[in-house]
Amino acid sequence: MFLILFFVGGFCYVTLGVLYNYKMKGIMGKEAIPNYEFWLELPGLVKDGCFFAFEKIKGLRGDGTWGSTPA
């Protein structure tokens, strides 16, 4: 049920957003996608978040220099 709602909601979000941007704002092409700049930046943001979490966990374990205390 969740997956159905997720994909139907995502489809409606993109479709209605593109239609709105095209009809009301006159935007065409890729830029008509709702929040186009956010979707372009998302892979980099996910990468940065994973790197941050990895470094934080590594620091908590004491394997790295970040977050570890000197002996």
C-alpha cells in the first residue's frame, strides 16, 4: 500500500508540477520539473551525508583521527 501511494504521489507531483510550470510560468524543458535545482543537487547531498556519517562512525570507534582522543 505504501509503495502504491509513494509512486502514484510521485507521478502526480511531477506531472502536475510540470503542467503548472509550463502553463502558468511558461517554463519549458528540463527546468519545468518541480524543484529542478534540488533534484540536480540531491546526489551530491546524499554523497556528502554518507561521507559525514561514515567519518562520524569511524571517529566514534576510534579508528580515525577525527573525534578520537590522544592517548
